[in-house]
Amino acid sequence: MNGNAWERSVRLAEYIIEHHSTVRATAKVFGISKSTVHKDLTERLRKVNPQLYDEARKILDLNKQERHIRGGMATKEKYRSKQNGPY
């Protein structure tokens, strides 16, 4: 396995912990796919740094719990902006 992948997994975890970022937002910042972020955090990081994994996992679990709320707010905003419209 590439040593860069191990290092990347640590950098990703540190970023997520520091910014309380989502997988999607983190992927965008680092210019990689969501799948890569998820694999790095759930598989590689667990082997490299279990303590950091536990901290990152807490953030990922919290994001998963809040996901439906963020989606609902986005939908609400979408229809609110359509209602006000550009006209």
C-alpha cells in the first residue's frame, strides 16, 4: 500500500476533527472522491492511528445523525427561493 495513502488518512482525519467537516466537504477541499475519504477514514486510519480514528468516527457519526436535518433545511430553502423567485 502506498505510504501517501496512510499519511493522507491522518491529514483527512485531522481536518475533519478540526473543522467538524463532512465527508463531502472534506473531499472537495482535498480534491479527492467521497469514497476515498470514507475508505481512508474507516479502513486505513483505524490501522494507522486508532486514537485519531476514534475522534474522527465521533464526527462522522454526528454528521450521519444530522444528515436528514441538513437535507430538510436545503429542501426548505430551495422551495423558499422558488416562492420568492427572480420576478
